[in-house]
Amino acid sequence: MFVLIVRRTFQSIIVMLVVALLAFTMFRYVGDPVAMLVGQETSLQERAALRENLGLNDPVPVQFGRFVLNMVQGEFGISYQIGRPVSELISERLPATLELSLLAALFALLTGIPMGIYTALRPGRWLSHFFLTLSLVGISLPTFLIGILLILLFGVILGWLPTFGRGEVVDLGWWTTGLLTESGIKSLLMPAFTLGIFQLTLIMRLVRSEMLEVLRTDYIKFARARGLTNRAVNFGHALKNTLVPVITITGLQLGSIIAFAIITETVFQWPGMGLLFIGAISSVDIPIMSAYLVLIALFFVLINLTVDILYNVVDPRLRGDMRSSLG
Amino acid sequence: MEVTERIRDSLHRFFDGDFWYSFTQSKITMISGGVTAVMLLAAFFAPLISLQNPFDPAALNLMDAFTPPVWAENGSWAFPLGTDNQGRDLYSAILYGSRLSLFIGFASVSLAMILGVTLGLVAGYLGGIVDVVIMRVADVQLSFPAILIALLIDGVARALLPNNRHEDVVVYVLVLAIGLSQWVNFARTVRGISMVERNKEYVLAARLIGISRPLIMLRHILPNTMGPVLVIATISMGVAILLEATLSFLGVGVPPTEPSLGTLIRIGQDFLFSGEWWIVIFPGAALVILVLSVNLLGDWLRDYFNPKLR
């Protein structure tokens, strides 16, 4: 177990370093940082001084080392376009994205799992067919189109829900939340649904196929032979084993939810990190781009690491494999 | 004479064969095949069947802007599906837009396929350090969503190219971005197959008579991978079309002067609140129908090449 944690952590650090190298290369070689920072009328001497000040004349490995060091301390430089520290910009927008992503994940889990269980236990029913057809449509409908259709229906035609922004937010000092005001919750409904719907279909299909797989195994047959009620077999025995892979995959999907939030945030003009990133791409704001890249990579690596370790804790069979492969 | 006979012969074999039989066995597959064919043809012959050239600013008249579809009040037969904010006929714009989307889809899937199949073959056949390096890269890339990778490549290209040049080459940037974000699936599958095949006796025999390694990979191992590669290519095609539409919708794809389906939807979103719903709905419907039928074809192909799943 300990060996596994050390090895996985080491791998994660390597991945982060590679991503940092990528971000550094982008930062340093895509366009000239000095030219981006100064105006037209800055003299050559001033430019050279600034270049020296920023340490751009040092050997490249030294620069990279400093870049990583700054990054670890949460220092990502200053945005070319907005002229404020990137770390400030990101920490302002992080709560909006995280709130949206977590709510979407929660929604996907709470509806996806029951739908998956139902389609597995009652395969012939019309409701199962309906769910499955819905999931196919859900996969083929691009996220942004779902968002637009929702806006058209609930925002324009019915006029029930606000169509952009976060509504009123409450500032808790280090965190801004929309969950405490009515307009904040109303504003959250459509974006969270839009973001969650793809994950919902994914979870539903996964639960269904895992459940069908488990229901075929011998120990389920044995449980039935012992005369246990359907309820005990389905939920006590089958569901428990179904949920292990489901939890893993959902954990891994959390990272992509944060990434896919870019699209949802654009549709609903949600003031999160994704919107910041899209703006940075259009205006070639490299510091924001590389900071976002590093941050998302960090999310992914941390989630992967946690899921890997948790998986080993939850499923004892894997631990046995590990030991036998090591010894 | 001989050529036509040979063509007739191979057509006979095709229609009597297993492949065609399996195709005709499912109504959904036949419908989606038909829809895909119609959309491909419509996109290909777009200049012939469209009412105007939506990419030509001279053909557009601002006076026609926001004309509703023909069945609504003030609709006109000149613009069966209505017009957008530039007075662009939506029916023609959808034809040209799907042409663009399909071109980017085909080109990027081809790029991903060539790259992925080559790397997969090399990794699987040679093994060792080459395999480790290629697969490590693939693993890391696979843990990030394709949309993020495509966005980053697009962003870097934007920064490297001066502004005015970017619009000219944006289609190729998109092909590159989408292609590079899709190669991993090809590489993993091909690697798996070639690792199995390289230990088989016919490969050993080929090595024994002195055939070079590239030739063995190309002539003996590659043919074994064609079925699964075709399946992945079809599925990737759906993904690529969606990716292009998404990038264009996000405003980092095809510019509004030569709109693809995603760009049209982006344009239309601005006018939802003033009631011009048709600018979003028709391109959106075209996109969904296209992607849905490609996905269904992909599902069928997967079942066909993998009878165990049936």
C-alpha cells in the first residue's frame, strides 16, 4: 500500500513537471513577453532593462526552475490584457466554477444511478427504452445546444429562469456563493443541468452494464437460491459491487466536468475560470492560458491519485494482486 | 469491357456478402446510413443545390436580414429556412456549413488515423522503450478531455500566427488541433493488435525469409487492424464534428464570414431573445442529425466487427 502511494505520487509529480514544462515553453517562446508587456513607445534600452529584470537573459534551465518555484507558490505572472496578477483573477473565479461543477456532478450521480438501476432491473419496460433512447440523444446533442435549447424554453418562452450570470452572490471573504440567495440558486439550475446531462448518460449506462454483469454472477444466483428477497439481492448484494467502478469513474469524470464547464460557462456567461480561459485564448493572453493549463492538470492529477488510492482501499481484491505482483 | 465486368463482379460480392447483409438487418442502421449518405451528397454538391453562396459577401443583402422561415408570416420562398443577421439564406448556409464541418471532420480523423496507426504499429511491434514512451504520452493525453487539448493547440497557433494570417489558415489549425487530440484511441487499439500478431507464426515466417521490419508492419500486421480502425474512425468522425462545432461555438473556430454549423449556432444565440429562434434551431438540428446518424453507424460497425458483443 505504501509502495503504491509513493510510486503514484512520484508519477504524478513527473506528469506535473511535464505540464509545467509545456506551460513554460508556451509562456517563454510563444510571442515575446517583453513586447506583450510594454507599449509601442518604450525605448530599446528600457526593453533591455525590463528583459534583464524579468530574468529573461538567464540560462533556460534557471528560468524554468524559477517558473516552477513561482508556480508552487501560486504565482503565475501578470495578465497581458487585464494587467492584474493571474492568481488574483483565478481565485476570484474559482468558486463559480467549482460550485457549478460540484452541483452538476451531484445531479448526475443522484439521477444517473437510479436510472441505471431501473434499466438494468426492468430491461423490457417502456420506461427503460425511454431512458436508453434519451441517453443516446444526450450523447449526440452537443452541450452548448442543450444549453441554448434550455435558454429558449425556460428563459425566453416561459421566462422562469435567468439566462446568464450567477445572480446575487454572497461574499464569504474567501469564497463567493450563489447558493444562499434565491436568484443565485435560480441562476445555477440551468447551467448545472446542462453540464451534468452528459455525465448523467455516462453514469446511467455504466451502472446499467455493471449491474447486468453482476446479476449474472454465481453469488447472486446463490443468494436467490437461499431465498433472499429480490430487494435484498438487488440492493444489498448486486448494487454494492456495482458501485465500486461507478465511484471510480465518477471521480475521474470530475476533472472533465471542470474542463467541460468552459462550454457551459460560455453559453450562460457564467463568470468562472472557463470563461476567463476562452477570453484568454481569443486575446492570446499567454499567462492566463498557461496558469489554467497547470491548474487543470493539477486537478486531474490530484483526482487520479485520490481515486487510485481509494480504489485500492475499497476493493481488497486489488491489494492481493499488488502483493503477488510485487513478491 | 473487362473493367466493367470486374466492377460488376465486386459489386455482386459486396451485395451478397456478410457486410451488406448485416447492414440490411437493422432498420435504424439503414436509416442512419441513408441520412448520412444524403447529408454527404448534399454537402458535396452544395454549390449546385444551394440558393446563394453564403460565403460571398456580395451575394448577401442586409435588407433580407432576419427573414423568418417560409411558413411563418413574412417568410419568403427565396429563403426557405429564413435568414440570419447578415441576410444569409440559412438553407444555403447549412449546406456550406456542413460541407466545412464534414471536411474538417474527415481531414482531422485522417490525420489522427495516420498518426495513431503509425505510432500504435511501431509501439506494438517494436516494444521496449519506444513502446513505453509512446504509451506514456498517450496515457497522459487520454486523461485530459479532447476539447481542452484542441483548445490549447488552437490557442498556441493563434499566438504563433499574426492576426490577419490566422483567419486564412483557421481551417487547417482546427484540423491539426482536432486531429492531435484524437490519435490516442487509434494508437492504443492498433498497439494491442500488433502485440498479439507479432508473435504469430506467419510473422515469424516473414521475418525468417528476410522481409524488413517496416514491410512486415505495413503488409502483414496493418491489414489485421483495419476493422477496428474503421470502427474507431467512424466514432471519431462524430466526435470530430462535435469538437469543431464546439470550438466554433466558443468563438475560437471558423470565423463568422465563412460559418460552419457551430458558428451559425453561435451567431444565432445572440438573437434568441429577440425571437429569431430559427437561426439557432435549423443549424442545430442539422448538426444533431448528422452526428446522431454517424454515431449510429459507428455502433453498428462496432457490433459487426465484434460479434462477441452481439
